[in-house]
Amino acid sequence: MKDQEVLSRVRIFLREEGVIVPKGPIKEFYSQLMKLSGFGIGGLLVFSGKKAGKMAGTYIKSIVGDENPSVEKVADYVSAFLEETGICKVENYELSDSQIIFKVKDSIFAQDVDNKKPVCMPLSGALAGVFEEVTKKEWDCREIECQAQGKERCIFEIKLKH
């Protein structure tokens, strides 16, 4: 993240509108959910994540005001939100014309979970949702690597729908 003003605005917003919740119970809940449900619930988790992402997009728009932020600026805000809320640590992101690659560590959804497939479906949906809400374009997101698979990081590929 390059802009300290972004971080400051997100912190102020979270202090005014957020609530602190310990990670332990959330990680345990999600871990047990994955163990008990298999992946039949994946679509619901992506859908719910997308709705949450659209809400986050609305918050981002309220923070930036009338300005129409660039995709890079939105990515900065998303990074700040993810880190400040403790959902994950953003290592970096890469932008191209129609794609964004987010590389994160310590996703709350992947911690304490071992699986053959990526498990961060709510985060995948949220990433698509926030970019859709702010840019007013349709985005798809899929997790292509996950720490739950024993990988070093979770990698999300966000693509603009054509």
C-alpha cells in the first residue's frame, strides 16, 4: 500500500463502524464448517462473500467521497481493509488491464484447515464484490492457491468479465 491517507481513512472508518472480534472463534467455526459440510456449501460462501464485498465497496465509496477511484486505489483500500480487520495480510497485488492478482498470507479462512482444494471462498467472493461495487463492472474471482493446501500463500485471480 502506497498511500498513508488510505490507511488512515480505513482506520477511522473501522473505529467508528467496526467491532473487534477475536480470530480464534472465527477460525474454529470456519474450520469445523469445512470439515462437516464438504464443498457443497462453496457456492453459498462465495455468494455471501460477494454480498459482503459489495457492502465493503459501498463503505469505500463513502470514504473516498465523490471521487471515482482507479482500480489501483480500490486495491489499496481493499488491502487496508483486509489487514486492518485481520482477515489476512496482503503481500502484494499486481494489476493489468483486466486482471488483478492478490497474494495474501494468513487468511482467517485457511488457518487451521488442511484441504486439497482452496477454501477461502468468502474472501474470493468478497474480492469480486468490492471491485464490482466500486467500478460498476462485473468481476470474477477464483483462488488459485491456498495455504490450506500447504502452499506458502493464498493467491486470488480477479478478472474483469467481458
